[in-house]
Amino acid sequence: MEGIEMSPGEGFVKVIPAAIGFLLGAVFIYGLDKVLPHIHINFKESEGIKTPWHKTTLLTLAITLHNIPEGLAVGVLFGGVAAGFEGANIGGAVALALGIGLQNFPEGFAVAMPLRRQGLSRLKSFTYGQASAMVEPIAAVLGAWAVLTFQPILPYALSFAAGAMIFVVVEEVIPETQQDKYTDIATMGFIGGFIIMMALDVGLS
């Protein structure tokens, strides 16, 4: 919503940056999903390019991959606050950072506990769980830098982070979309439907 509010124009013109950014964010994670080798907790088949890497490494990479948009979302919002953009406030940025930080606890467990069950030591399991979240502060810094350096991209950047996060949510949390070989079509279908309804909601309101 902040990205839409910051965009110039009225009607359908106003929603264009948000729609483009949202789609690019989803496509970005989709591309990483296809390139970076990883495995999801509830799936036996690995994804991405073929690799001889151990299952524990692939599992950690899966969580790491999906932590990138979380860091971007925090960094972009803090960058917007630093740049003084209307609609971006420190309270919202801190609340988002705290919310994402809290949900990282169970996310770390989701990495460490299966690894421990597979025979890794407590220390190694803990280390893998911690390592999976290291991309978040890196992505946050990159997101904040991009917004401060290229201020007009903020509506696109906010929507980019949102699109990337929604892609992850659909892929990980809605099991009905991941039951057969058409998982990518189902996930991108959700993204397309979201963009259409967002455009209609803003353009016709």
C-alpha cells in the first residue's frame, strides 16, 4: 500500500509501479528457485540445478533463499524512512523488523531440528540454522542502499519485496498448490491474480 501511495498519477496509472515491482519480485525468487540447488522440508526431490551436495546443505539453502525477500523488505522500508518518503515511518519499519525477527525463531528451528534428527551434532545443527539467516542483514543493507541511491525506485522496491515474499508464502504455506508437477504454474497463477485484483481495486476505486 505504501508503494501505491507514493506513486504519481491516478487510477490505473498509480498502480503500475506496484504491479511491475510485485511481478519482478516474484520472478526474482522464481529464478533463484530454479538456479540455486535446494530441498524443501516436506519434499524429497531437490530443486534447482543438479548437485551432489548433501541433503542438509540443500535444506539450509532452501531457507536461506527464502530469507532474502525478508531482508529486502526491512532494508527498503528503513531506506524509505531515511530518505524522508511520505508513508514510510520509523514505527512501521521497526515493527516490520521485529515481526520478521520473531518469525525467524521458528524458521531457525525448521532448519536445525531436521538436521539434528539426521544425525548432525547440536553445534552443527545450530550453526546451520544461524547461517540460513545471514542473508537477511545483507539483503537489508542492499535494499536500503538501493532506495537511498535511487530514490524514485522506492514504490517499485517496496512492491518487489512484497512480490518476493508472497511468492515464498504461496510456495511454502499453501499445500494445495504444491501437490503435483504444476507447482510453478499454481504459484505464478496466484501472483497474476493478485496483480489483476490489486490493479482493479486501485484503478476503479
